[in-house]
Amino acid sequence: MVNGRLRAGILALASLTAVLAGCGMSGTAIPMVSDQPLAAYRAQLSPLDQQVLFARDQERLLDPCGFADAATLATLGKPVYVGPAQDFDVCAIDYPRGTFSVDITIGQWAQLPIRTIDLDGVERIGVTPNGSDTCDITVPYRPRPFSYSVTSHNGTNACDSAITFVRSALPLLKTRPLRMNSKVSLNTPLTRLDPCAVLSVIAKNRPRLQVNTNITPYNCDFYLDSNHESTRQELTENQKPLSLLAGDRRFGKVIDINGAAAVLGGSTTPGHCELDLFLDRSHPVSRFNDQWVDEVEMDGNGGCDALKQTAAAIVDLYKNVR
């Protein structure tokens, strides 16, 4: 990670059964994702896993910044930044130093909130203090709940501030803000690519393929063979600044994979390998005084050669994303 502000803490995820049983509100139906030519791998998974992955498809369509309008932002002051974080599923909102910061995170929520409240007709909103200065609020939505996280930097009660912020945002839960229409959130090719799509290439003829679906919309955690830990890999789609790549290049850590730059990370565990795959360096996004590009964080237990093969397949898929 670049710094603590750009992280999005992963909250515990509830089971799909609970989600599909009625965690949403009326009016939040999302367009069907019918364009899935790279979803062939899903035929190898259980019907329940396929349902979860479909919900994640829908979440990737959403604009997280669309769940805070001008009136909501104003409840905590005048923000100095509203836009993408490092993680695609997060809208980062920064207020003047020493006041507040807010993360709106799609597809992540507290499974067991400390308490629940009813707010302006919306029932069982989860409230979870997180440390001494942060409060996470879980709100119902379809296809899955999501969270608002408010951090107070001025000593005020974070949960009081979070409830005020979310109360103003509640009408937006009846809408479906889409990433493709956003003026602030990223809509790059990687935001549109299923993070597990590469399995349609590398997992052919893998009868014991196992995909951990209890994760975030831009993460893929899988075993090519559920009987062998060495076949586990984890992929996370996000953006990173090119300045990181430049620093690694000076230390000779950068390699070429099908025309994309990749950084191999060190590991003290035999067989374990880490790789950062930088994509489409010709179209960077300017923010935080740097140039940012689509990037996939890769982690595997089967050695670096296996991870490089996966990376090569991702590069080829990425070139054809529309």
C-alpha cells in the first residue's frame, strides 16, 4: 500500500444466504451483467458460488462515490477531496486536516455490528466503533450491504458523526449510481474486468478448481487444485502510482511480461511469490501528485513461474477489455 489513508480495511462478510434473503431496499435493482465471455470457469463451480460471483459482477458496476451527494458531504464540512482511493471499491472523502475522513466501500460490511439502529424508516443499520476514532456503518442494499467508515481527527465522537453523515445519505440507497456515469470514480478497463476471469484460461481441465467467493468485488482467491496448497493464488485489482515502479526499476526488480511491467517481491517462505503487475502505462490517471495506472497485486504459493504464467494471461485478457 502507498499509505494508510489509501487502504480499505476488509470487513467481515456475511453469508450469501443472508444477503439474498432481504438485505436490500426497494428500487435498487441493478442492470444484469450479460456480457460475460470470460466467465466460462464458473461452470465448474457450485450454483451458490455462481450466485455470489454474479452479485460481485453487479457491485463492480456501482459508483461508490454516488452514495454521498453534496448535502451529505456538507454534514461534516467542506471536503478537500472526493474520489478514488487505491482500491476500486472505495470512495475516499477527505476534509481539512484535523477534521474528518470518510471511506464508502462497496461489497464490504460488518457481519456482526456492535449495535443496530433504525434510522428514518431504515431498519437494522449496523454501527461498529473501530478503535478510538473510527466508526463503521453498515447499510442495507442490493445485491449486498456496504459500509460507510468515518474517522474523526478532532476528538469528536466518530459514531455520532457517522450517523449524521449516513442519515443524510439514506435516500441515495434507493438509487443505483453507476461507475460508467461517474464524474469522479475510475472507469478504467480493470474496473470492468472480473478479477477471476483469468481462470477461464488457466483453469481449463481443472476439476478440483476452488474459488473463495467470500471476498471483495475486485479480489480473486483460488486453488487450481483444492487438494494442493501450492496451487493457491490471490489476485487484487487496483491502481498504483508509477513512482513505485520507477523506484523498483532502480533496484533491478522490474521484469517484462508480455509488454507489461511487473515487480517481483521477496519472500522468506519456500514456494511463496509476490508480484505487482502494472497495466496500460500509456494511459495514466493524474492524482495525488502522481501518475496512477491499473495494477494487479498477485500472491501465490506455487513459485514465481506459476505466478508469471497467470500474469501473462491477465495481460492478454486486459488488452481485449471493452
